[in-house]
Amino acid sequence: MVMHVANGMYGLILVEPEGGLPPVDREFYVVQGEIYTEQPFGTAGVLDPSYEKMLNERPEYFVLNGSVGALTTLRPLKAKVGETVRIFFGVGGPNYTSSFHVIGEIFDRVYGFGSRHPSPYATSPRCRFRSGRGPSPN
């Protein structure tokens, strides 16, 4: 089962409250994952999974939205100055945490585990997320 999770059997499900969420200018969904392969980083083509590397927590790739460069080269998240942005963030794991941060910005509110109540560290520049869990203190 863990190999399935490491190979992308995870995601985000949003169940909006009755009446919906407050409107924003931009909304993004981002999920971090790990890929464990027998072949070294950068090898082209179909890659073989490595159960040993997964057990030893040695991924060849950390990916966002399923691929290397997904948010920098392929589909960067863009917003204009003054726009409101909502980011739904998750960690598929199976092993590592994520210290998710937006360069040059501080979060106004951070919600964990689908809660509609801000966490105690709601105005942080960075939030740490563990696999399958909500944010934890920096």
C-alpha cells in the first residue's frame, strides 16, 4: 500500500461549507509527493520503483503536483499584487514533511485538517505539513 501512496495514490478533496467559501481572486491546489526509483535522479523513460529506497526514506524525487518543476517551469502559480489568493496544500508522503512557504509573502490565515478556524500560527511566512496531517508549528 505504501508504494501505491508513494507513486501518487493521494490527492486533495475539498468539501465546501454550505454557501461556499468567501470569494478570492486566485485559488490553487498543491500536493507534495515523493518518488522512489531504482534509477538515479534525472533518468529518462519509464522508471522502476524501489521498495528499499522507500523503506530507507531515500526518495529520488520530491514533486509538487506530480512532477519535477510543476510549479516553477510547467505551471507556475501566478497572482498580481493586491489579489487575494487561497492555496489548498497537502502532503501525500509517505515519509517526509513539507515546510511550505510563499517567497515574499506571509499567510493571513492557516487552517489545518479542513478546519474553518485558523491555527495558532496563522500569520506565519511558513507552515510545516506532515504526511497525511495538517500544519504544525514552525
